[in-house]
Amino acid sequence: MKKLRRRLWKKRNAPAQGAFVPSTDIYETPAKIVLLADMPGASSDSINVTLEQDVLTIQAQVSPKLPEGYDLIYNEYGIGDYYRSFTLNETVDRDKISAHLKNGVLELVLPKIEPAKPKQITVQIG
């Protein structure tokens, strides 16, 4: 795992204090890399995934939702915004990255670029 992390990712710090860094599992297959980021309370409308140069950034704004007519008097579970970014290397096909949210888990699929296949070049006479 350390080898994968060194080779593919470089964690960056959150820009604002108080932002949660979502716990993220990273899986790799020969064809793709999959990130699973825990983001409870985030909706697909509140999540912003951007790719700028080689930096993939995940951001989300989460607001507490209280039942109508109730006031919060005690809270054990912290609610707040999320921020995390990763530096990608050249093996990721940036045009085919996809994101899906299900049950508070953001799944990012990063397909790998197919390596160039060897090609036989015929030498012509004359």
C-alpha cells in the first residue's frame, strides 16, 4: 500500500480550518483505481469534484438538518464541510473519471490509460 501511495497519490492539506478530511479507501486493479470516500450527510448536489492539472479535489458542504419545530441542544456527531485532494500521476485517464454517491460513500473511478501496444514496422526497400 505504501508503494501505491507513493506512486500515485500525495495528500494535500485542507484549505480551511474545521473541514473534515473524509476517510478514503483506495483500491487498484490492472484497469482502474477506485477511491471510496466516507462523506455522511453530503448529497450529490453539495459535492464538488474537480481536476485541475494533476490535482483531484473533493469538496462538500453539509448543513445540519433538524426536524421541523426542534432546536438542537446537544450534539455528539460533528457536522461540517469536507475537503480532500490527491495528486494524480500520468497513469490515470483524466477524461474518463466518474463519480457516484451511495449511502454517504463517494465512489470515484479513475480508469488507467491503456499502455501503447508494440507495433511492428515494416522496412521498405528503395
